Amino acid sequence: MSDKPVSGLKRNHNSSIKDKFLWNRNRRGAQSLKSRSSTKDADKQISKFNASSPDLFSLNAMSNKYNVFSGGYVKVHVLSEMSNMNIFEKLLHHTRSLKQWEIHDISLEQDEIVSKMPTGIFSTPLPYSSILGVMSVDLTREPINCVKIVTSSCTYLLQAPNAYQRDRWFYSIEWKMNVHKYRMKLYNSVKPEALLYELKVLVSLTVDCPLYIDDTHQVLLDIVSCLLSQKSEAMSNVSHEELITALAPLVDQNQPSLEICNFFSKHCRQSPRSIIVIDMFTPIVQRILKHNVDFGKSTWLRTFVVEYIQALNCQNNGIESVRTFIRSVHGPLSQCPHPRILNNLVAVCLSAIYQCFSTEGASGEKFNALKHKRTKTPVATAVSPVNEHTKNNLNNHVQAIATDVKNTKNSLQENLNKQLQQKEQQNSDAKPLNNSKQNRADLNLKESYTAKLNKLDEGNKHEMADENYQVVVLFVEVLKEISKILDWCPGLASLLQPLPFPDESMTNLQFTRLMYPVIERFAEDDRESVVKCLLYSREDKDGWLQVYSPGGSACEDNGKLFSKMTEALLKPGMQTGKLKKFLATLAKTHLQVVVMLALRENEVMIKVLRDMLQMGILTDEQEQLRVVSALRCTPSGKEMYEELKSLLMVLTQKKGPKAFTLAPNSTDSDLRTLFGTGSWGSLEHLDLSFTHVTSASVDVLRYLPNLRHLNLWATQIDDKGLRAICDYLDLESLNLCETRVTNEGILCLEVMTKLEYLNLNSTELNSETFLHLKKKLPNLLEVDINYTDALAEL
């Protein structure tokens, strides 16, 4: 290879380390040249090298950052003015001064340098106004690492232990001097142009100095806050955009103060379409949302964010600008890296909505009279009247109801056997039921509840002012956009579960219409953490299910959203271990609503009525008659009722075997056909191992009242089927070996508190799920976890 010179363009001459090295090499070369040549030529060469080499001190300053010194111990020496001394006096002073060093605990105050030990050299404070200059001194002999402070009367030397501490003292004192100097100029200035100029110079000095932002910028923000409060008239004449541009470097890394936030909010209100809103305020608001901990302690920040979002809505893109901002705050990842943003955004929305309704409430006594406590009370039905065809079906099937109740009395309520027989005899001798006043009140649902169907709350008549309504629309739209983000939806649902809105808003149709898409999105979510938030947060409080139930003031869709929420809450696993309690609560507070929706052929409500009958929730005879009549009035309801009746007659009779094993390779249809014949009410042990039974068969298994031991080894049962088993059965032993269940489904077993034997061999069980189950199942005696990750991890 031939040795070719390397081009100088390919070398990195910007490295500070390399510059220091070259400067030291040139200095040594100059010193060597000086020793070999004449003094005149050497001085020229040194000057040439110094002109082409960077200053070592400036290189250190560019590469280092320092904290502001508030105070500390330092050696201090004073050099008196020697211009009036003769040679002998100067020589004597120099000889004595070398020994006159004192140690002081110096503090850099706002206006002066003070020693905490006011004796000797620092017996009186040293004001910044008396300092003519300050410089860093690096001598090759003692004393070294000094900071030189020059005043009109003397010169102070502050000796630091090392070069880093010396530079820290130097930059701290220099910055304190500049702040004091420009603070006095700003406080004494009257002209707006002078104020703005001095402020820009001070900001520039602060940004360029090698001190950390956290130590310097807050001081300037305090100065600006004082100016905005004390010189409001002069500052009002300053161009808002120029002032905000000057302050932008300071608030990028610090939260603005009360006065600055008020100033920013004023600009958002007065000039919402200003380019400053997008360019300057966006990073400030993003930092507030990311790092703010409690808006209750800094309400001015929340007010500023509210005004900023309203200003965004005034841009050319309108609400699309707000949506873009929400997505940008979340970030491009699937998970937002800043957990505080969601809580802060929701707090901002709630604050704006509360402010609008408080303004509405203060506008008149009529709106204030509508306030009431949202306590759980039975809901009055407000469903539209059933049609004439439905009414005729009710009357035509009245005679058959008593017979159906008699045939299914053992499954519905065994302890009312004699009462049902007596009721049947009374009905056979009486006049037609549609002519009986008492029975009409129970069975003819149309005439019984027509008076309550269209009652609306008086608060619905109140409409918000257009200005307040537009604000509410904007911030509900923010909530809607948050609900579209996958990882934010569970958190939003949890925050909105206790209905954190003004009481007046729950009776205002304008507001409930706006919130409808948000709650509908919660109902359409498949995650348990989201769906469960549709219920009340406490027993004595309403939830979204009650707010949008037919009969409530917010229901305008004839129960569509109510049905969707109920369907979501009844999905397998959503009410694991609490299904019967949920249905009992629904029967207690919304039975009339459920019956009316079932009469309108709502499939969800028909299934709800069927489950109420199957689980024996309805203890009142009249309620049972009402539910049976409602089921028989629709084709699908009649089909479900007939199937339920036949299954209950077969599966609940106290006859048949106590143990049964299904043949291998049997299917769901085989199991359903088998259970459709004979009596299975006494079955306690059921072995379905090595069959092709899937989760669909759980709909049959749930009707077995005495089933205690279930073997599902090598079946096709998955998490959906396991959740349904946990909802309807209370087992003592369960074999899930080689099934398709996962850790998510296995966690549902925690509600089976009577479980004594559990086989999870060859499943996806991990150690975390296994340890959780052991804590939740106190009666568990034996568990098989062979060939699982849990065994390997433990």
C-alpha cells in the first residue's frame, strides 16, 4: 500500500478534546522556539499560535454545566488600592498580604454577597452594584484557582479548592450580577420598548450561561411574574407575541407561574388564531400534562390548558386540531409512556364542564331547583307503549299461563307448589283474566304502566346557553377522542365510573346526548376492566346503566344503549361469581323495563328473563307470571321458554344416576340429546374426558342443580366455557387437564371457594396465577400442576 496523505477535510477538528491537545502542543512548541531563538521572533510565533488556538477556559465553559452556588466555604483575600503608595509601602503590603487569607462561609443573596461570619474582610456585605468586574484567575504559582472581584476600593480574591469549583463560583457570581443589574432596569423602566429589550437581553444571558436551567430560569420567571403584576399597564402595551417569544425558552423546561399563566390565557382568549398558540404554547401544555401532579394545588395551570384547547378549536381545522393534539400527546406507541397525561386531561375536561354548568346554575333559580342527589331508586318505566298486536297476544295467552306455571312449578319455585295449584283452580272458575282488574294490573303490562311511560324530568326542558353548550361539546369531544385510544379507554372508564359530573348534567338531555357515544364505546369494548365501569361504583349510587335505562331522563333510544350495556355485562367472565347478584339487582330495580323491552322482541332482555327464571331469582308468584307471559308473547321468547321448561322438567327431577361418563369422541349434540331424555336431577359426578365437547355445552351443564364433580380432561373447553362454568356452577372438583384454557380464564376459578381438587396438568398455567389461586381458594386440598410453566418457575 502506498502512503498517501490524509485529506484534512476528513479529520474531525470540532472535537474539544482535540482542540485542547493541539493548543497544548502549539504552546509547548512556542516555548521551545522561544528558548532557541531571539526573544522578538519567539514573541511573534507565540502570538501567532495563540491567535489560531482556542482559549482553554472557553472550551471548558462550553463543555461543562454548573449548579448555581448559593453559598459555601471559601478562602478570601483582599488587595487594597496601591496607586497612592510608594515603592516601600507596596513592597511591605505585598509581603504582609500573602499571609492575610481568611475562611468565610459566603452566601450569594439576591442583592449582595454576605458572609455568615461577618468579621474581618467580610464584616460588611458586598453589594453587586459596587462590583466593577469579576474574572477567573488561573495562576501557575500560589495562589491558584481564584476568582477575582474588582471594586472601586479594593480587589477580592476567592480561592476555590479546584478548577471546577472556581468556575462554578465565577459563573454564579457573574449571573447574580447580571440578574441584579437587569432587575433594577426592568423595575425602573416605564417604556414598553425598554422593558421588552431589557427582558430579551436578560433571557439571552441566562440561556447562554453555562448554568443549569433548573437553577436559573425559575428566577427569571419570578421576575416576569412580578412585572406582570406590578407593571400591568406598561406590560399591557407590550406586544404579546414578542413577549411570549422572549419567554418561550424559559417555560419550555419550567412550569409557568400564576401571572404568566394568566397572561398566556389572556392571549388565548384574545388571539386564539395566533400562530403563537401552535408554535409556543403546544410544548408548554404538553409539559404541564406530562409532569403536573395535582391541579388542585395549581389551578392556574388547568385554566391555561382549558383556554389552550379552546384556542385550538378556533383554528382553521377546528375540532380536528384538538384531535391531532390529543394523539400527539399520547405518542406514536401503543402504550402512552406518561401515565399522568390521561388523569390530567380528564381533570381539565371535568373542570371545563363543571364551570359551564355552574355558570348555568347561577343564571337563574329555576335551574338550581333541579339539583338532587343521585341515589339508587327503582326506575319508573318510560318505554313507548306496546302495539295492539302485542296486547292481543297477552290476552290470548292468559289462559295458558296458569297451566305452564303448574308444569314448571318445581323448577321455578318448589316451595310455592300448593299456592300455584290453588291459584290455578281460582283462575278456572273466575272470569276471563283480561276482565279482572287485579289480574290486569299484573298481566296487561301496557295498561299497567302507560301512565309512567313518557314521564321526563323537568330538567330536560332546560337548555344551556349557546356559549356554554359549545364548550361542553368541545370537551366531551376530547373525552370521545380519549375513548378511541386503546390503552386509555380502561383508565377513562374507571375515572368516569362514579359519574364525576355536576348533578344538573345528569338531567340535561343536551349533555347526555353528547356523552352517549362515549358510553356506547365502553359497552362495545371486550375488556372486563372497561365493561365493569358501566355499573355503579357504590351500592347507593347510580351508574351509567341506570342513567341510560328506559324511564330515565337520558334515555331517548327506547333502551338500545341499555340493552347493549346489559349484554356486555352478561358476557361470560364479566360477572364471574356475581352473576346471580347482578340479575337480582336488575330484577329489583329494572324488572318492569326488562319485561317491556322483552315484549318488543329484544333478544338480550328475553335471555335476561330466561336466566332469572332458571336461577330462581324471582321469588314472587306475580313476578313469575309476568315474566312467563312476556316470554310467551314473542316467538324467540316462547322458544326459549319451552326449551327451559323441558330442560328443567328433565334435569331438575330428583331421579336418575348420581354419576355418569360420556362415551369418548362424543360431541355437543350427543350431550344435548342425552340430557334431553330421562331424569338427571341427582347427577353429582359427570365425566366428559376425551370427548369433543366444547364450551357450547356449558348451556346444558348449568341446569344441573346438584353437579359437584366435573371432569373435562382432553376436551375442547376454552376460557369462554370456563367463565360460564364459574358463573353457574359451584364445584368441589374440576379436571382441566389438556384443555385450551389460559391464565386469564384460570383466574376466574377464584370464585369457586368450595373447590377441593383441581387438575391443571398440561395447561398454560404460570406461577403468578397459581400463587394467586392458592390464596383465593382456602379449601383447596390437592392441585396438579405437572407439565406447566408454574412447576418449572417454582
